[in-house]
Amino acid sequence: MKASAITTLLAALGLTRAAVMRKRTSNSFGGANNWHIHAASNSTITSWVQQVDSLGAKVVRLWVTGISSGCLESISVNSITDIETSLGKHNNASLIAIDNVLAQLTAAGIKAIISPHNANDLSGSNCDAYCHAYGCDGFYTQAKAASDYDARLQYILDFVSPHFGKPWSQLSEAILAFDVENEPMIACNDVAKNGDPQGWLCGRAKTIAGLTNGSGVKVATGGIAGSQYYGSTSAGNNLYNLASFATQCAAVDIISMHSYLTASQWSAFIPSSLNQTNGKHLMVEESGVGSDASKYGQSSIPDSEFDGITNLFTSNGVPFVYWEAIAGPDETQSCGGQGSCCQKSLDGYGIGPGSKKTDLGGAIGKADQSPAAQDWTGYIY
């Protein structure tokens, strides 16, 4: 049948070609981030897993990172030694802690995205071992730095899960994907601006893909150069989430978008970004709202924008992972009987258990019942 005849028939049925194509894919989904939950007590982790499960989350995002003891985002956390306090000397304390979270998530039917390093630690007060050795630009341009980071990736992916009895690289029942890094090149986006001349991102994606070796664990980009946005002038744009050095890399499976924008601002990127992935899956891996976020050093996005933002994602079939679901009360909730850490060290975007700040569960539920623009069978379903 000719295309024109098909279009006429579909119109008579009240359908469009796009709608029919979308019905051939899986449904969309939603989830949440929490970068420090592995440092919480086991009872807090259990309560948090129950929380995200009750929201309907199909995926959560975790970070391989050290944690100092004290108060963090409204809960008490234990000290977790960083995986690499000096180059090449690895410590599995954070992996053991995360594995405990993975076991509980998997029992609830939730998969994880794992970020193996935070690129924000390549400069400033959090300057880590890579930062001290190479600086930010050097980390992405020097062969020795790439080799050192590959060794870290291998250590993480070769880690044999105490709960599952096999390496993380083969743990597709628990792990959706490994980010190449959290927000690669955010601290020196000139590397991204110059097109990643040493091929750092694709090289590290190949390292991860070689270790997973067809297990079903995917490779995600982690939000290249941080939040995607248009500046007041073209020189102020930060538009590297969909950089060609990622979309053209065969080892990359998922393009991760990060940004903290209003619904109107997000509409500059969704749905158009779906046509810029070179066939790779697109996910909003970080997005959040916080009317009072400026009080915590972040950009304030009104809570009232939440429905418009998540409806935009879901109506265009793009899964989202909210930043973030926290285990203690957020700034809109009461601290009655919640302990001395309540509302300490917040970032303004977090949603606490039972919070009325936004209807995250409702938004995830809508996503779960809506067709995805791409087929996530073999990823989530």
C-alpha cells in the first residue's frame, strides 16, 4: 500500500503514523538518583528502597564515591573510603556498600545506573587523585591518565558481588548501565568544545563494553560537560550532551541528558534531541526542581514546573531519572522526631519520603503507562 493510502487509512481510524510506530515499542519509565545512599545505615537503605519502589521507579542512579561521616541530605551517613585515594591503589569499601544497595534494589525489581567517577572532582576543593596528578585537561588528554582510569574501570567492573556471586560487569539483572563518568568534562568543557581530540569518551566506553562483553549491561555517557543549556549568547551555550564524539561511538548505548530547566526551556531539547542520537537510546538522567534551591547554592527551578517538565518527557516518550529521591525530610517537610541531621546538607532538589513537594510517584506512573519513543526491551523490560 502506498504511503499516502496508509496515511488516509490511519486518519480515518483517528491515528497517525507516529502513534502507530510508538505502539510498537516498550513503555517509558522513570526513576531517581541518590549519590550517597550506600553510606547510610542498612535500615535507612531498606526504607529508601521501599520509598523508591513505592514511587514506581524502575531505575536508580548510584555513584562510586567516598563519603565522610556526618549529616548528608537529611540523614546520618557513615564514612566510606574512596575507591582510589591515590592513583592505582584501589579500595573496595564503596563497592561492597553499593552491592548491598544493589541487592535490595534487585529484590524490588529496580535496576541501577552506576557512575564510576565524578568529574566535578577534577577541580576545586574536591580535587581528587586524578585532579592532583593530571589536572582536568590532562585527565582527558594524557595517555597515562586514560590508562589509570581504565584500571579503575576494570577494578569496578571486575568486582565480584558478594550478594550475586559474579562480577558487576555480568550483573545485567541488577545493573542497567555504567556511565563512562558523571558529567565528563564539566570542569574543563574546552575538551568537549574541541571535540574530545584524544577520543577519551569513546575510548573509555570501549573499555566498559569490552569488560561487559555482551552481558547486557549497557554503556551510558553520564551527561557530557554537565547541564545542557542555551546561554544568553552563543558563546555561553553548553550543548555537549549529544556531542558527535558520543553519538558516533559504537560502544555507547545510552545518551544521558542532564539539565535543570523549566518546562519551556526543556522544550528546546525535547523532543528534538531524539533525532540527534544516531539511533542510540536517549534518557534524561538528571533533572530536578527546587523553588528554594538558590538557598543551597543551586539554580532555583520552581516546584510548580515539575508537572510540565515530566509531562514533556513522557508525552515524547523519553524516560527520566529525577535528581533526587532523598532518604530524609526535604525542606518542605517537618523535622518532628527525625533526628539531628534533618534538613542538613540539602541541595534544594531532593524529594523526601512522603513529600508533597511534587508528585514524583504520579509522574513515574504516567511514564510507566506511556509508550517510549525508543524500544527499551533488553534494557529495562
